[in-house]
Amino acid sequence: MFGLEALDLARVQFAFTISFHIVFPAITIGLASYLAVLEGLWLKSGNTLYRDLYHFWSKIFAVNFGMGVVSGLVMAYQFGTNWSAFSDFAGAVTGPLLTYEVLTAFFLEAGFLGVMLFGWNRVGPGLHFFSTVMVAIGTLISTFWILASNSWMHTPQGFEIIDGRVIPVDWFAVVFNPSFPYRLAHMATAAFLATAFFVGASAAWHLLRGRDNPAIRKMLSMALWMALLVAPVQAFIGDLHGLNTLKYQPAKIAAIEGHWENVGDEPTPLILFGWPDMEREETRFKVEIPALGSLILTHSLDKQVPALKDFPPEDRANSTIVFWTFRVMVAMGLMMILTGLWGTWLRRGERLYTYRPFLHLAVWMGPSGIIAILAGWYTTEIGRQPWIIHGLMRTADASSGHSATQLGITLTLFVVVYFVLFGAGIGYMLRLVRKGPKIDEGKEVSSGGPGQPRTPARPLSAAEEGMEDGETDTLPERS
């Protein structure tokens, strides 16, 4: 298929499925915490605006959560179908970690999700808020275990190899491996930012179309406060993550920087733009700043960054790809910071809600968080190559040995089904966004008892409610 070998197709298939999957958990993590904040603010202040926003975003959360679960199941099966050698070699570590995720996070989310979505008028406000908080915590616990497993593959420790298999001997060391804290913080923060810009873009879209009400303004305001406060923090976490990667995966850093060789004792320059050529072993058309690479990556001007030629060709990642995916991620991060700063400046005289150039920017920045997450994930995973477990197992040794024809057929099926299924789901979610929050301040709510409107009949009915103009609010009254 397209001249690709079986191994290449297996990697493309996994990359394709994870690219779809990672979008939904990221938004789920952010929206769950956002919903907890909204309900908490409603209970504390009594302002029904927060209740209305909760009702609006909970429908979008329900759709997103369902698509995240479905796309995640497919990925789990691929470990056994396409990467059985990896599962056989490292399953004693990765298997339990993913099991812990199901036992501690998924069950927690699933248990309280029903109360959160369908118990609005069936439980008290305190219990309902507790359920929302538990769902939010569950998403973060899930992130904890998934990142523990993936980080171990980058910086493995706490194991022994017995009879050709990895055997864990220290679970604390396995979980809290050297890259785990940085990767966990980086991913969780990225999820919050992606959600903030999604929410902000939704608000800006409505404002540009003349729908200006307190709920829309509150959405934009909260999103931009998050951008202002969290985007710079993410940059700081990214710097710490980079230092950690330089220590444990120097070849990845060399590939990201497109840096081929050091000159004498000169500090390493920072290549802003260029085209790393893997065959010619040079970065062509490069634009660089002297010594800045050493300053950023080593925090000194007398240390050099390892170069690609310091490693055998077979141990080098594809610099042409990760060089640019990293720069896309950084560009999105810088734009987030600038958007937060510009929004703060426009708050004077309430121009934030009326200045159309900024509102257009906010709309265009809507997918920026997702783009940054995908670019960062590609940088991390492609930059690890040729290792599937760094220093222990090469990707070429981890596959199941299927033919290129078999993998080409399944990849084609995945592409068709994913675009149809998740395309419809994303389209429906955007339809909900276009509907916008409905303001029902001071309006009495239905009791929601058996036989009354809003008694849900199926899991995603929570997302279907309120699509008509005659919707009524369904959250419990604040006591």
C-alpha cells in the first residue's frame, strides 16, 4: 500500500487511531473540571448563569465522553493484534498499569457519570456536585495511569528481564519513572488549555453573530483567564520536560533541534527554521541564532547539546518530521500566551466582547489546543524511534508480523469507519455548540420524576435534551 512495508502500515494505523482518540480524552479532562467549577460557582453564588452553562456544556461532555470510550477500546485491541511481540515482552508492566486505570478511573467515572448526567432532579445538589467532582477526578486518575505506562516506555526502570520478558520488581519505580512527572503535568495542562480555547472559540463565534448575553460573555471571560494563567505555566513545564528529555533521550532532542554536529567547543545554536535532510545528514536552508540552543536546553552558554552524528544512523529518529511537529506545538503555545495577554488588555472598557478582530482570532484559536496536543504527541512518539521501549526493544521487533496487504486492508477500513462514525459525532457536537447556552434565570425547573420530561431513555439522551427552543433547565435547585 503506497509502497509502505508492513511495519510502516502498523505504525500508521496506530498513529491514526491514537490521533482520533487523544482528542476526546483531552476535551473530556478539561470539560469535566470545567463542569465541576461551574456547578461549584452556582452552589456558592446562587447565580443561575453558572447553572445554565453547566447544563449546556454537560451535553457536549456526554457526546465527547462516549466517543472517547469507543475510540479507546480500538487502541487497546491493537496491542494484541498488531503489536503482540511487544505485549509478550512488556505485558507484565503495561498490562497491570492499564488494568489499574480501568479499576480506579474508569469505574469511578462510569459510576458517578450516571448521577452527573441523569440525576439532576433525583438527588440533592450536594450529592450531584460530588458526582461531578468524582467524574473530574476520575479523568485525571485515568491520565495518571495512561501516562505512567507511556512514560515507562520512554524511561523504563524498576524491572528485570527474565527469560526474555520484562518483569517488574519495583512498582513505585515503574510508575514514577524519570519522565512521568513532567509528562503528566504537560498532558493535563494541555488538556485544560485545549478545552479553554474550545470554550472561548464557541463564545467568540456566538458574539460575532450578534448573540451577546451574560452566559456567552462568561464563557469567553473564563476561557481567557485560563489562557492567561495556564499557558505561561505550560511553557515552564515544557522547559522542564525538555531538560528531562535531554538527560534521558538526548537523540530525541538532537532530532527535534535538527542539530547534526557540534563545532569545536562552540555553544550550540538554535535552528529556528530549516529542512533536516536525513540522507545528506544536514539541515538545509537553516536560519539559526548562535548559542541560543545551549542557553535554552542546558541553561548555560558553555555546554553543548548532543548532535545527531553522535549516534549511529540506526538509532536516529526522523528529524525531518519531529523538527516541524515540535515547532508547530511551540507556535501554538506562543499564540495561546499572546491571545491571553491581548484578551486581558481588551478587558478595559469591555472591548473584549465587541472587538471583532480579537473575536475572529479567538475563533481561529479554537482548535489550537488540539493541534498542539497532536503535534506534541507526534514529537514524543516519533522522536522515541527506533525504540518502542527506549533502549530495550526496537519497534521493528515489536510487531505481530502481519502482511502489508492485511494491514493495508484494516487501515483502509479504519479510515472509512472513523471518518464516518467520529465525523458524525464531531458534527453533532458542533451542532450543540452552535445552539449555544439558553438563559433561564429565575425559571422553575421540572421535577423530572418518572414519566416527566427529561427522563433519559439511553446513555446519550443527556446530549439530546434541550435541543429544541422550548427546553427547560434540568439541574437541581440550589438549597
